Amino acid sequence: MDRGARSSDLAGVIFKNEVNKMSIEEMRGEIALAYTGEKWKARVSRMGDSQVFAVYTRLSQTGKLEEAAKERETRKHRPPLVRYEQMRMDI
């Protein structure tokens, strides 16, 4: 590493090597799942490839993709919501 290079530069190189294993469509799918809104999913589907890459990079670096994956996992294990009317007992 030359004297002008910073550790953040090196981290970026390592991150880019990990990202190269994913296609743009896989990245698009991951960032679409980062938020739950339908508007966000529509916006992601209209994004250009370079913007998908930029958003994926940012969300990955800030930890938002990992948080969203954990949230999806916990939602799988939650019991289904029961409507109040179903819970009432007729006396």
C-alpha cells in the first residue's frame, strides 16, 4: 500500500470484489426489500443500473440491508395477527 492510500480506499476495493459476485438484478432485489413500501419497490424497478449499484453500496455500508434481512426473518417467526373480532368470546 503506498503512502497516499487510505484504509477506507482499501475497504472499498474489498467491498467491490464482494459486489462483483452479484448481478445488478440481484442487487435490485435486495434493495427493493430494504424498505416495505410499494412506492419504494416501484422506484427501485425504474432505477438505472449505476444508481442500483450506488444505492446497494450505500445501504450495504450503512447496515440497512442486514437490518432488513433480520426484520424479514423475525416476521417469518411471528404468530399471525388475530383480529379482535375473532378473539372475542360470545358469552
